[in-house]
Amino acid sequence: MHSTRLTHRLRFALVLIVGTAASATACGKDFLVEDPPHIIVAENLYNSLAGFEAGINGLYAQVRRERQGIDGLNQLMGTQWVIGTDNGYANFVSTNERIFNEWGIRNISTASIYNDVWAWLYQMINGANTIIGRADNPSIGWSETDKNRILAEAHFIRAWAYRHLRYSFGPVPLNLTESSGSNIKTDWVRAPIAEVDKQIETDLLFAEANLPGTSTNPGKLTKAVAQHYLAELYLAMDEPAMAEAKASAVINSGLYQLITSRYGVEASKPGVPFMDQFKDGNANRNQGNTEALWVWQWEQNVLGGGMGIMRRYWVNRYYNNRGIAVTVDNGGRGIGRLSPTTWSLSIYEPTDDRGSYHAVRKFYLYNDPANLPTGKQLGDTLKMRTTALERMSDALWPSTRKWDWADPLNPNIDEQYNDQPYVRLADTYLLLAEAQFKQDNLDGAAATLNIVRARANATPITAAVVTLDFILDERSRELLNEENRRETLVRTHTVLARVKAHNGLAGPVIVARDTIFPIPQSVIDANTGRPMEQNPGY
């Protein structure tokens, strides 16, 4: 018999096996009792604080896969949450990305992207379930504080995974116990969204109560991150007063403040405060980023350091234009599969730092003397298209500079190793404004929005202009190509209307069924003990 490894994947009775160990290699008094000293399995990992720390680190690595590739450097795991929206579309198109430009017959339950995302999220959930279930072992020598912190991180990550699932697929099966080869189910039932939300709330409240206020480890979760997601959850549950309380707890904690002055590694170069937090060497709190709630960590040439591919996906193929070469100053080498929509680029005032050249690539300077177009000289400007309708395979399309990064020794490498803000205080302010709006406190919402706008040098607004659409517009201005935009639109029930209004490719073809993804056909087929309902229209 062979050990079931941590990465073992079933063909789904939901694909709920990761971080568990149903294994055997035995010798001893009872050959059925497992003791595999040369293999890491749950039985020999989760018996000490160090073992649980290793397990939690494994969960963080799973979380970071959202900004990594499904298969190495290709197929960004989070693609489906950022394009096919009002502010993102597929530029250079592959099979998965075409779904979110074209919908129709491409948006089907057998599409591999849905299967891959479902598997990834349930693997993460089962890893968290394994840690939560095995933490009750009385023989583990750890303090109550350490135990509760470990549990808080596991509860948070389980909630985070279910959050992605409910915004992607609607009602989904709830599994709260470790899955192993002996208890695999084939009769799962999709839990109503209200039930899923209640479990997310329970997990986040536990995390809030037990996560530390601060951490010396820049990638670790803290209380504020749980409070931020609780604020968002309560908006989804139509509990705006509770959302306001959680967002206010973060904002008023005294631990965070918006970046309003230049700082850090490029403070002496031309730029704007808004963009400093995205610079390599500036992202973490110990590097001066007072706005950061949660920063994802990457490290080059370090075992387990991982790598992201956000620049690979969001930075355009500008080097396909003659006379423009890949450089560090140009942001490194992108492949431009994802791009902002024309609408999203059009909603900035001229003075708004978030739409300035420092934040969005609107032109390049010719820098390749061996390949200059006729009549061009080094240093001449090549302007990007900023008012044209969205088009595919367009190397002249603008791109965000939030993900610029390049290795100065080899700017052409595909991988990216800079630490990246994932949750920022500005987002918390925007959740607060939404909560105030939903309670008819338009003056309060305007004041909150103006805090975010002031940092960007945008014109102050009055209560008269505050609507849900304005708040969603402001979220796009602030969080362009950064937030999981589709999830925000699902939460606010605005996917169909806003995609139709603002996405020149997806808008004409999207229909109501496309506002929620299909349950992967592999999941339905594997649930042989009970029919699993598919989402409407698929």
C-alpha cells in the first residue's frame, strides 16, 4: 500500500482530499497502525506547534495560488474574477479567457477553469478542516494562545475559500470536517447561500477574536483582515449597520492610515503617493506601507518563496511594437492576456493620480535603436489607445502599472517575485461608504468617499451624487485590476447591468445565466449518491 500524498486529487466526490493522510507502510505491533517516518502525513505532522505552523504555511501557499498559474506560468487562477466585468476584458486570448469575452457556448460546465478553481478551493477547505479537527489532540504541547492563533488562521482561510465559492457558483456543499479515504461522500447537497454565509461569518468571527492585532511576519493574517471581510460579508447579508461597525473598527484602530505622502524606494523619483505602495520594497508595513492590511509574500531563489504572474497577465505586449524593448523601466515582460476596459480608463478626472501615467501605461518611449520604425528616433513617444473600443490582440492597449516588476539581471523572465498588497485600507473605506449609503446616510458616505478621493487628488463630491453606481465606479477607480471585480458585482447584484453598459466585447453577449458560473460537470458526475442540481441555464 502507498501513502495518499498531500496533493492527492480524487476525480471528485468533490475533490476534498488535501492535507490528509490515509496511508500505510507498517511495521510494529499492529501492521494496520501507520507510522511512516519518511513521509509527511497528517498523523506525524500535526503533533506539535511546529507541525501545525508548517500546515498553516501550506494553506498560505494555497491562498497565494490565486495570483499564480493553474499550470505553471499559464492560466492565472483568478482570471474568472477579474475579466468579463465592467472594468476588465481578455486581450490576448486563450481558451479559458475567451469564455469571459464571448460567453454563450463557451461558458459551459465542462470548461477546465471551473473544475480547476473548484478543486483548488475545496483542497484548501479540507486542509483547513484537517488543522481545525486535529488541533483538539490533548497531547500537543502548545499554549492556548498559539492554539487559538493557528485555529484562527485556519478558520479564516476556510471562510476565504467559501467566500470565493459562493460568489462564483452560488449555493455550494458545506464540508466542515477532514475528508479522508474512509469517509468520502458521494451524496453532497448544495447548501443555500444564507447557510454558507452563516458559516463564513462564524469562521471570520472566530478569526477576529483570536488573530493578533499586529504581526512581525509581514504575510500573516491579523485581526483587521477578518474585520474587513466581515464588513463585506455583512453588506452581502444586507446588514449594513454591522458592516459599518466592522469597517469602522479597522479604520479607527489606530494601526492603519492611507498613504498620502511619497515614501520608500522610489520616493525621490517622479510619482504619486498612491502608487508607492505597489513598488518592490514598499509593500509591507515594516517597509512603510501603513495602508496594508494583508500583503502576499514572494521571494526569488528561496525554497517555498513562490512566484506570481500578475505582471505576466496584466502588462501588455508592448514589445510587439517596433522600437520598444523590454526593460525594467517598462515594467518587465508581460503577455497582456488581461486588460482594463475603455470605460474603466475613461472615468478618471485629469487630476486623479489613480488614472495618471504613474498608475496606467499610456505611452512608451522608443528605446530599441536596432528596430526603430521609419521616421522615429530614440526617446520619441508611442502613445497607447485610450479611447478606442476594446479589441483583442492589441499591443497598443494601456495597462495598469500596479504589477510592474522585473529582474534587473533578466527583465524578460516570466516569473514575478515582489510582495503584493492584497487587502488595503482604501478598500475598507469603500466598504464603509457602501454601508453608510445602504443606511441612507448619504452625507456620511460622501465624507468617507472623499477621504479616498482626496488622497488621489480627485474633486470632492457631495451627498447628492452618492449612488450605488457611483460607489462601484469609485471602487474601479481605486482598485482597478486589483480587486476581484466580478465578486463585487455579484455581491451588489449588478453584474448584468454593468457588464452590458461598460464592456464592449462581453456586454452585447452576456445573459442572466452568465452572472453565476456552472457547477463543474465533473462534480455533478461524481456525486453518484444523489443528483446535484446545476445552476439555471447550463
